Amino acid sequence: MAIYNPKSKKAEEFINHEEILETLEYAEKNKNNVELIDAILEKARPKKTEHSFTCGGLSHREASVLLACEIPEKIEEMYKIAEQIKLEFYGNRIVMFAPLYLSNYCVNGCVYCPYHAKNKRIPRKKLTQEEVKNEVIALQDMGHKRLAIEAGEDPINNPIEYILECIKTIYSVNHKNGAIRRVNVNIAATTVENYRKLKEAGIGTYILFQETYHKESYLQLHPTGPKHDYDYHTEAMDRAMEGGIDDVGLGVLFGLELYKYEFAGLLMHAEHLEAVHGVGPHTISVPRIKRADDIDPNVFDNSISDEIFQKIIACIRLAVPYTGMIISTRESESVRAKSLHLGISQVSGASRTSVGGYTETDRPHDTEQFDVSDQRTLDEVVRWLMETGHIPSFCTACYREGRTGDRFMSLCKSGQILNCCHPNALMTLTEFLVDYASDETKKVGYALIEKELEKIPNEKVKKIATQNIEDIKNSNRRDFRF
Ligand code: SAM
């Protein structure tokens, strides 16, 4: 039997089945232990320091107790603390991105994904470099600056060389004032050597969803193909970090397994990265299974209600306060609205989950990976965010200024967000408003920016940001950043 060890590099030791079962037992036993719950909430609460705030975070055991707790007042308190953490560390900025599907060729047998190899109904498609360019132009014309590229796993059709070529193409396109300034990558687990190549290609975050941390279920849900190898998949982030990528993004596909099990596994994974590499995950995503071509989400009997989903988001926020949290257009406008108050810091907008989808006038469904719930345009999502008290941010400064891994975390911890991320958000939002927004969105946006500029504490930073915003409005100068 494997022994739990967060510092081990072996999947079964850092994601340890027995430790998860014991955690769930402990959480169940203590779910009404008000004294313990209060102590855990107190630990999670942000504390004021000389310059800013600090936050204790929670262990997987502590956070699992909160997740198990069903006392309404305590859940309310969790939600309040989650929002407080989010506002202290991230402010009201929401980072915007879009996925870009490169290829749906796939040799795996993932039973929840329509790209599985046995699906002969869907057309297989792989973008040529010319098509990549056209998709990027369409994305730039909406106003996107940050992409997450997606591809199935197929060593013949989508080898690493293809992915690298696509990244090069994406970065090379500058249509009008457009630019993609950060390419995050969501491709199958690969070798240290390939991760090094991705790092050299200038990627932002390497994202890989674990799908499920439950090994036995994992093996059944991935019956064929290289992804069947649970250990290789689970240890991928360690190889990515060994290859020099220090921003990695975790996630599980909620609905496949029992959510409490997944939650404990996810936090153990974060603790493992911190223990071994000195830096936790840059982001955590919370996808839920959706309907797709030959996939019926009702077949998976672990689906979770919106209420549980929100509790999971809040508990993750309490446990890993310095990690960005992502919600995609798999979720509806109303679920996204609520989740923004519980810790989400990044949202996708106007996503098309089909290969070549952005260049089509009408949303194509034939190669779609999953149904998109939130089908609003980027302009609509941006305006909605502003009208609900958020600042949509197209900022990509951190990684381009070398603030990745623990350097980003220390910016977060030192309370410099208001002097750095906040003005960057306002400047990139101005770019969006000037270059891409409708008149209605412009009106809401300029009023918001004027108000938000006043919040910058450092007078010199405020003056420079104000000047840069004027320059963006009155010239073609772009890409200012702190
Ligand atoms: N092939 C890569 C891999 O193995 O990780 C790339 C990722 S895939 C294009 C992106 C993610 O979409 C998967 O990791 C999975 O969690 C999610 N996904 C697959 N089928 C889905 C469905 N039916 N509904 C929602 N999300 C799904």
C-alpha cells in the first residue's frame, strides 16, 4: 500500500487514496463541529499586515471539513470570506480569455469527450497555419489578447512540432491594433523535453485537467490510448515544472466522480506542487461535464447541483488564496455571476469550442467539444462585468515581465496589486474600448475607468496610468504595462 507523502514524485503517494478516504471520514465526523469549523474559518480569513493582507490558506483536511459542513450560517460565512479574499488579493479585476481549438484528432478513448477515437460521427479537423491565422484575426477583432489553445492527443496529426508551429503563428499575427500576448496551452500530458520546447515557445500557463483523481475510475473513464496511464497523467505537472514551466493550471472535470473525493485530491495536488517546487498552481479550473455530440452528461451519475458547485468554488478560494480561478462558458450567465463573488478571477468570453469556429458566421456544432451555455459576445460579457462592478482585464503583463511562479505570488502577497495589476487592467480595458467596443460599452467603460483610476494609491503610478490611457485614446500606441 502506498504511503501518503506530499513531497514524493509518485502519483500514488502524493495523491494518496487512503489519505483521501481518511480525509473524507474526518470531514464527515466534524461537519457539525462548530468549534473546529470556526477555527478553520478564522485561519482562512485575511489578516491585515503592515503593508497589506495575508492569508493562511487551508490544508485539504481543513477545507474538506468546510465542504462537508451543511450549516447554513457557516456556509454564508465561507462565502463572505471567499469574497473578501478575492477582493483583497485580486481586487475586482476579471481576466478575460478565449479557447482556440486547433485539432480534434485524438487517439484516446475518454468516455466523456466527443473527440474520443471511436467517434466516427464527427468530422476530424486540424487547422492549417493559414486557418490558425484567420482564427487569430477573428479573435483579435473581438478584442482578445489571451488564448488557451486546445487539441486532442494524436502523435501523428498533432505532434509537438505542430503545436509549436501554431504558437509561433499565433504570436506573429498583428491585425490592426490586435495582438495575442499570452498563449496558454491545454494539451495532453507529455515529456520534460516537450515541456521545455513549450516554455521556449513562450507559453503562459500549461493547463492540464486531471479529470478525476480517483485512480480506479480514471482507468475506466480512459479505457484506451496514452491517457489511460494514470501515473503519467498525474505526474505531468512535475515534468512541466522540471521543463521550466512554472505557471501550471489544475482542474478536475466535475461530474465524473464524487465531488468530495475530487476536491481533496485537487488540494493535495496543489500542496504537492508547493512542497516539491516551492510554488502552487497558478490557476485552478472548475469544468463540469456538458452535453456534446455523442456524450450525454446524464450518464455520469456524479453531477453536482449549482449550489454544491458554488460551495466548491468558495472552499477552493479559502484553501488556496493566491491561486487564480477560472470559469468557462460551460456555465450559464447566472452561475458565472454568482461565482465571481466566490473567488473566480478569470472568465472566457465568446468562446467557440469547435475547430475553426471563430471564422464561421454562425456557431458551428459539428466539431464542438461541448455545448456552450454562455453564448454572449465579448462586448456583451465585458459590459455585463462592468455593470456588475468588475473590471474586465486584458492584461498579460506578469509573465511578459518575468513575474511567473513564486514571483507572481509575491506580488500578490506584497499588496502591490493596486499599483500594478489594477492600472494594467485599466489600460488594457481602454485598449478594448477604443479598438473593439460598441458605443454603449464604451460609455459604461470610460466612466468606470475614471472612477477606478482614483483608487491607485501611488501618485506617480496614477499619473503615468492616466497619461497612458490618454495616449491609447488619442493614438495607436498600445501595450503599456507596469
Ligand atoms: N486532450 C487534452 C487532454 O487530454 O488533456 C486537451 C484538453 S481537452 C481539449 C480540454 C478539456 O475539456 C478536457 O481536459 C476535459 O476536462 C474537458 N472536456 C472534455 N469533454 C467534455 C465535456 N463533454 N464537457 C465538458 N468538458 C469536457
